[in-house]
Amino acid sequence: MLYQETNDYGVISIDNTFLNQIIKEALKPYEKKAWKAHYKGKTSDFLIKLGNIDALAEQEIKQTEEGIYIKTYLIVKFGSSLGTIAGAVINEIADVLGNDLELEIDDIVVEISGLKMEKGIVKRSVVYSYRQDGSEEQH
């Protein structure tokens, strides 16, 4: 369990499965352009075609003193805007966590670990980060 709060009405719990679903929902508008991936930028074309690459996907979700920290890896189709996709995913996750659930956010990091080319996947490492003060960092 990642987060738990108790009040007069009962207990509210948030676990990794719930946050995985938030990440999946944030990627829905880009289902033909971006996929969750392994930190090495790997997934198989077969799994992309099936739409099930979660088996190889990797992410880091933890509770820190500052709030919830999420790092997820994506493969993006060549020709798509890396910044647009990463920014939209970060903003959607931040909106759900910060506005809807009123949770503190330590950081949300999206790393583009690969580009889906016509002949396969090319490894990349482009990192987009959201800071709670509203600034975005690009490395």
C-alpha cells in the first residue's frame, strides 16, 4: 500500500495498482503514439500490436517525505512530439493526484526510453519532470 488515510468515515487507501490505472488513462489519448516501456527502451512489436506491453513495462512509485514520486518509461512513435506527450501525461497524473485526490506530489518523471521506428525501437533517454511548484524541467 502506497498511501492510507483514516477519518471518521473509514479508511482510504491508494496502492500501485490504482496509480498504474491513472498512468494508463493518461496515455489513452496517445494509444497509437506512446506505450509504457522498460527502462532500457524495450518492448516487442508483437506486444505493441496486441496492446499489452505492461508485462515489460517498468515504473517507480513511492511515497517520500515530500509526497508521491512517480517515474514511468515510455516508447514514443517516431514523428510524435516527445514534449507534448510527456507533458500531457505528467499534467494528467498531476491533476488526478493533486486536484482530485488532494495528495502532495514530490515529482512525476516521464522518461522517453525509446523511439518506435519503422524497423524497430531506437534507445533514447529524454527525461521530463514536473515539480510541485509548477515548473517543468527538461534534461
